[in-house]
Amino acid sequence: MVKININRATNIISSVARFSIELLFPSACPLCGAPVSTDGELCADCWNAFDWIGSPRCERCGYPFPANLDLGPHPLCPNCAAGECVLDLVRCACAYDAASRSAVLPFKHSGRIHNANFMSRAMIWALRDTDISPDVIMPVPLAWRRLFHRGYNQATLLARPIANAFGVPMDVASVRRAYRPDMGHKNATQRAENIHGVFTVKHPDKIAGRKILLVDDVMTTGATFKELGRVLKRSGASAVYGVTFCRVVRAI
Ligand SMILES: [Zn+2]
Ligand SMILES: [Zn+2]
């Protein structure tokens, strides 16, 4: 009898404790399930696992430099110094590694769309010290065939909160992307060749004179941004910026 009462008391205490925890921490970390105070936020352990990109970095393309490198107040990477960057500014929240892969791959391929909350928040954070004022936010278009199979464009899920943060509309209709087979592990030259000519501007009147912020989940070689930026500028875009959640960081 006493044992039953103790069990009941223990159950009641644990229920009260769980209820209190849920009151205090109503949300779970989207990656590990640990309680967090704000819906969609990462827990401290998961946050610390990412390689967030801060200063010093290339002022134009956001390429991260070693922490001890002092290149003055306006540092440029060799590519941007040589004028090879088509976009006017690029920022990426973190480096592509095991941690960011564990967030991006399920987001992209397994329907874990709620990862968009913390990913888009990190992307807005990555743009915080820039002075860009885009007129429109454009998720990098997905070929219709891919959209049909996946059911969603992951870039659009990231772009919506970013458009809200800037208080400007999203444009998902002005550019169409042709289907090309997966780029897989192709090198930079092959990726650039594969992407050449895939984007078509359908509504040039929506592009001319606009400052456009492109949104994507991952920047691998930068070939997609470069090609889309080229096409948009040819249609008269006055500025093209880009932001991604993560980027592959290679030695340059
Ligand atoms: Zn976590
Ligand atoms: Zn650069």
C-alpha cells in the first residue's frame, strides 16, 4: 500500500515537474529535441557545434579569413580583388561541415521543413552588419521537375522569413529554371558549365532597376549565384545580393 502511494506520489511529482518544464521551455531544439525557451531556436550545444562565420571575412563575398589575419577595414579576397564576383554582396551564416550538413540534408530531402526557422534566423543575423536594402527577395528557383518530386523549394522556405524581416515582397515567378541532372560532386568548372543557361527571366519588367537579394540553402562553388546574378543583371537589376545558410569553404 505504502509502495503504491510512493509510486503515485512519484508520478504526480514527475508530472508536475514535466508540466513546469513545458511551461518554462515549451519548445524543443529542432536538431536534438532538448528543451529551449524560444520556438525554433537551437539549444546551446547544437548552436556551438556550428562553425558560424564572423569577422574577418571578405567584405564583398563573405569568404572567411583566418582569425589572426588583419587586412584592414575593407578586406577583399583574391577573387573579389580581381573583380570576379558577379554579386554585389554575399553572406553565409556558417561553413558547410558535419553540423550544418545534419541540418541541411534532412531539411532539403526529408521534409524537416521546420529547420527553416533557425536557418533563416541565422541568415538574417549574417546580414546584420551590411547596409543592403533589397527591393525584393528571390529564392533561387528550382526546376519544375525537382519541385514536383520534392514538393517544396527549400530556398522559398528560407526566403519567406527573410522577406518579412526586410519588409519587402518575395519574387518566385520572374525567373524560371530548366531541369539539369544533379551536379553531384562535380568540380567548379563542371558546375559552372552545367548551370550555364538554366535560368530564364520571364518578367524582365519585374527585374529592371530592382535590388534583388537571392536566397539559397548552400553555396558550393558559387556557380549558381554567379549565373543567376549574370542573368538578372543582364535584365537590368541594379544590384544582386546573395545569402545562404552555409557555404563550402575552400582554400583560395
Ligand atoms: Zn540541440
Ligand atoms: Zn570575396
